[in-house]
Amino acid sequence: MPHFSRKEDCFRVITQSLCRIIETMLPLNFWTRLLPLTFGLATPIVHAQTAASELPDVVVQSGRLAQKQFDAPASVYTLDADTLRNSGPQVNISDVLNRAPGVVALNRNNYAQDVQISIRGFGARSAFGVRGIRLITDGIPASMPDGQGQASTISMTSADRIEVLTGPLAQLYGNASGGVIQTFTREAGDKPEAQVNLYTGSFGMQRTDWQVSQRSGNVGLVADYSTFAIDGYRNNSDARRQQLNSVITVDAKPDTRFKFIVNSFDMPYAKDALGLNAAQLATNPSQAGSNAEARKTRKSVKQEQLGAVAEHRVDSDLQLQARIYGGTRTNLQYQATNPTGAWTGLDRRYEGLGLQANGKARVLDSQRMNWVVGIDLDHAQEQRQGGAAAAGEKSGALTRNELNEASNRDYYAQANWSLGERYTLTTGARQSHVTLKSRDDMTSGVDGSGSVTYNATSPVLGLTWHAQDNLNVYINHGKGFETPTMAEAAYSRDANNNLVEKFNPNLQASRSKHLELGTKWLPSATTRIDAAWFQIDTQNEIVAVTSSGKTAYDNAAQTKRDGFELAVRHQHSAHWRTQASATVMKATYEAGTASYSPPNGNSLPAIPKRQLFASLQWTEKGFAPAGQKPALGLEAGLDLISRSSMWANDANSATPTDYALAPGYSMLNARVRQRYQVGPARIEAFVGVDNLTNKDTVSSVIVNQSSMQYFEPGLPRAWVVGVQSQIPL
């Protein structure tokens, strides 16, 4: 076993090895720019003489087991409450997810379609909502059994933290676990408190948030009601919505706790500006796409959900957990398809339960082992209806009426084995059984009924070497799978490649193999550096073949992803800190036999090859330790977001008649916050400016859009001002 006399020597060997692995993927000019920015942040570590608080090491979900983030044998990135609050009005989760390496969070600036989130390329194909990523809120799934989720229903204003898990251990969450995003609502403090947030900004943005937290004996309550309205930068893009998120905790006994979650999301309307083709984008990026205004394209959504989580500690070595939830969601969308337009309505009901046991044991000559076993049972069904529309209103008889259904029955287990003082072995597996069904209720025409069942076992195996107290090196390997969602299976293609409103049972589940090599290093109490290299091979990748408001999907033979992620955090002094995260990824189609086969070596759309986030923050009175309220006084921050170009179609075409390359950009965002104490009230004033240099950007793309309206423009320079008041009750 190698021995390193100094931590600098150890780090040099590891970074040199990682550089050799990824040097074929990194253009020299990008690497030479990135290294001084990221590793250079660590230069003052040894010589820093100003006092700075230690960086916290929080407990996170490492796969299905909770442990310290530094010891977790996986890429886990945490966004704390202070980061969420400093992002501004806390409307779009994409505003904070761009800090997490491996995550591409594209804000469509189109509230009818939600943000576009991908992790290591999974989810990039999504025409709306979130695919390929599991969303979990307070232990309750926000993704359906088919892998479909809606990030807009996450309440950022009351969130205490967000965890992003990538890599092989994410496969333990089952279908469509290219990554896992978990949010946790803050808990009520010892003293009752009311909080009010008011924001206003560019393009008619108005945001309000009202919170109450109180604890009475063993019962705690956090209730959060927020509203949001915006006129929009583009024509036909205004939206209105309101949301309620409430969490009640009951500590019934010292070893028993209950959590009750109530969530309601109501979006009366969000107009859909659609995408633009290259000519429209160059002429006027604020215009709506073709026929959007004439056909009044828009969406309305209403969702209500209840959930409960019970935890009971049997003894110091065994803990039990149970969860149950249910909800309804209605969705009505008017589209620009057909000669005069079309509408689609979804009326969904969903429910589920889960049981889990966590334990500790001594095995193999008294070596420590932490383990977890569990079962997830989830079900969702929705009545899908559709028909023609004229001038944005329903017209004529139904052209589609069917009942779609998705369910899963999954078993999982994970164990972390301590092999002496220097090694930890991670083992785990999940056995999944997912069924999609469709019952055609139309009395005429071709019967579109059908069903399909997918079975998969997703094993994970990893090893962590605790090289030093401040240095961990790990390697993980796992298998995963991803089924089509109900929406993706809702449309087929005929012999002439035309989209047909008929359930598609021929879509196969994609199967993936994940390999990850990573390191976590704490060169000092004020600096942390995480790095990971990954390789993912996928067969039968589910891809969007054509999109025209309605999207048809097919299986591509093989895809390959190779990438490198880096995250650096450093607190220079009590008043200054920096952080940076970078992702370099090559995602391509590979040769193979399939009904849909893009050219070998073509890039997967909606995945930039390079992405960088860097932040510089300053505070007048010093940064508060983790878990404590920030100090009064002035704070300021400057963020850099840089993203390379990305393709919008599988053909990777850049011809005058089909230009499908979204250009890259670098953008600066600035934040200033002043905190006051006025009597018993704590007041915060906030000013933010995004896109300081007023860059022309493309914020996201619509993959394989049939009319070549691929591009969704980013916002020009935009401002927001706000005030927050915290008042003891």
C-alpha cells in the first residue's frame, strides 16, 4: 500500500492520475483555464492566517444509508438553507442546482414546461417536467412509478437543504435513478416565529411568501404559503401560481417520531411561448413561437398531496421506518399542433407506501456493518383525454380517451462493511417490477389498449480507501435501468414515421452500467475538494424521435458517457469564501442495431460538454457557523455560470435549413443582502441582478423539435429586489 508522508504529495499523485484519465476529453485551453481557478483556490490554505470557521460536514443519504458526507462513497452535493435564500425569490430550483457538479439545470423561462434538469446526461431528453431523476421531498416520492416528476412542486421557500446524489448508488432508488434530488423542509425551532418575504423584479415578476413555525410540547409545525406571478420576457409567457407546504412533526416518545406532510400546488395558467427556430431567435428572441399566440398555448395544473412518515427506534442497533402518501393532479394543456390547435387533459390519482429497516451489526471478526432493507409499493393512474381546439378552446368531440396506469413493486438492500480501519466495502441491490398499462375507452377507431411489464435487478458494489483522516478514495460500479414514462409511451409512430395517438408497448427499458472513481480531500478545516471520474454505458437508450407539442420516443442502440466532475469550497477568512464546480462530459451515440440509430459518434442533445460554476462571497460581520442565523450587516456575492454549446437534435446538424446548435455562454450574476435588527424583528433587504453583461443566451433546447423550433431564449439583464421579515411570536 502506498504511503504518503505529506498530504500535498498524496493529493498530487491522485490529481495527476485523474488528469491522465480525462486528458483525452479536455481541450487544453479549457483545462488551463479551469485549473488556476479551482485548484488555485487552495493555494492560500497553508498560509492563511485570518480566522475562518470550519466547513460543516453534514449527514446525507449515501444510497439508502445515512452517513457523513465526507465518508459517503459517492458523489453527494448539499445545498444548505443559506444558499437557497441567497438565490433570490426561490422560484426555480435550477437557480441553485447549477452549483452541483454533474447537474445541468436549464431554466426554460417557460412555466408551462417546468425546468429541464439532467444528471450525468439522464433526463436531458425531457420535453417537459423531469425524467431519469428521482425526486423525493421529506421522504415522500415526488416522482411517479414510471420515473416522471415535476420540480415545480418543490417548495424552495421552506426547504432546509437539498441533496443531490449521483453515480451508481443512485440506482438503489429504482427506475429512472440517473440521479436523486431530495429536499428537506426545515423544522420548527424552539421559539414561535413568523416570516414574510416580498419580491418584485423584471418582466412583471411578483413573489410573496408567508411562513409560520411553532413548537408546542412535542409537536412542531411549519406552514408555508407562497404566490408567484410574472408577465414574462417573451410574448405569451405570463404565469400565475400559488403553493402551500406544511410539515407537522410529533415526537410521540423519545424513540418514536411521526411526520405529516401537506402539499398543495395550484397554477391556474402558464402560457407557453414555445420554442424558436434559428431565424426567429436571431430576429427577435422575445417573440413567441409559431402559432403560440393565435392558438393560445398554455397549461393549468392543480396538485394536492398528503403524506406521513413514521420512525421508531427499537434499540441502538435497529430503527424502523414507514411512509404512506397519496394525491391527485389535474393537468390541462392547449397545444399548437393540428390545423387549429389541440388540447390534452390528464386527471391523475396516485398513492404509495414503503417500509424500511436500518440496523448495525458486528460481523467477520467483529467488523462493523451498517445495513438497510426495504420495500417500495407505488401506483399511479390517470385519465388521458384529448381533442381538437380552436382559438385556445376545446372544439368538437373527443379524439382520445384512455386510462393510463403505472405501478411498481421494489425490494432493496444495502450494507456498508468496515474492513479494518482503512477500508469500507459497499454492497447493495434493488429488484424492480414496473408495469405500464393503457385502457382505450374510445368506442370507435383502432383500439389503443396495451400493457408492458419491466423487471430489473440493479446491483451496486464499491470500495472506499480511507487513505488518511482527511482523504478518502472510492470506486463504485453498478447497474441501472429506466422505463418509459406514461407520457413517453402515449404516442407511437406509423410506417410513414408520423406520430399516432396510441399506446406504444414496444418501447424497451434502457439498461445502464455505471463506473465511478472519486476522491474527497480536506487539506484544511476550511477547504474541501471533491473529484470524480465516471463512465456510463447504456443500451436501448430512450430518445425523443420527434416533438411537435406531442413527442414520440424510440430506443437507440447504445450510448456512452465519460466525464469528470470537480467541486472546490474554500473559506479564505471569516469574511471571504469561494466555491467552484466544473463538469466535463462527452456523451455520444455508439454503433449498434436498433430501429432508431443516429450516426455513430454524434453527441446526445441537450448535454453541454463543459460547464463551470464559480462564486465569490463576502460578508461584513463574518459567516455564521452551520445551523446558526447569519450575522447582521452587509453581504455580497458574484457568481459565474459558463456553459459550452449543445446540440438540439440527434443529427447534430448546423445547415442553413436546420441549425440545431445552441451556442455556449458565460454569464455573471450579482447578489447584495443587508440584514437589520428592528426591535424584535429581523429585516433583510435583497437586491439581485442576473446576466450583468446582458449576454444573448439560449437557456434550453427542445430536443428533435419537428419544426426546428429548438431554442428557448435566456433572459436579458434582469433585476430583483426583495425584503424579508422574521418576527418572533
